[in-house]
Amino acid sequence: MTQPDDDTAGVFRALADPTRRQILQDLKDGELAAGQIASRFAISAPSVSRHLGVLKHAGLITERRDGNRILYSLVEDRLALCVGGFLSAVCPEQIVLRHTKWRSSAQEGPTP
């Protein structure tokens, strides 16, 4: 049995927590300041900061400074490659089916 590399394992550890998954969902529309992220949760700011640290360490988010604010953004490619790679290895038939259904729908065009 092969062991996942530490890099991928860190992504799945980060995704294991519902708060971190929600942070990723919140970042899907663009970057947010740390304070904006913290205001969305009923936990302490230091707890949110720890969650952001886990996500950053896993490579799922990046941060940049803007004056005295820290802005976070989603690293979509990293998330897609790790999760997509796992799904392709575990259930490749489903990936093929999903692409086939998507292509068929796209070729048929929108339904009136």
C-alpha cells in the first residue's frame, strides 16, 4: 500500500476541519482581509488565525500585506490538483463519466 506524500496529506488534514472548508468557500469569490474572515465565525480571532495558518502551510491559500491588513486568497490550482488527483486515482471511472456527461450537455446546448 502506498502512503500519500506529506504534501498531499497536509492538504487533506487542512480540509478535515469544517471551519477551514468554510474559509476556502468564503475565498472563492476573491481575497478577504483577516478581519473579514474572522467576523464570519463565532470563534476567537486567534483561532481563526490558526486555521488560516494551517491552510497557508498546506498551500491552499496565500497572503499579502496591504498596509496594516493581511489579505488572503485561495490557491485554486493547488486545491483542484490535490483533490482531483486523489479522485482520479480512487474512482477514475467516475471522473470519465462526469467529463462525458459534461461534454454531452455542452454539445447539446442550453435547454429552452
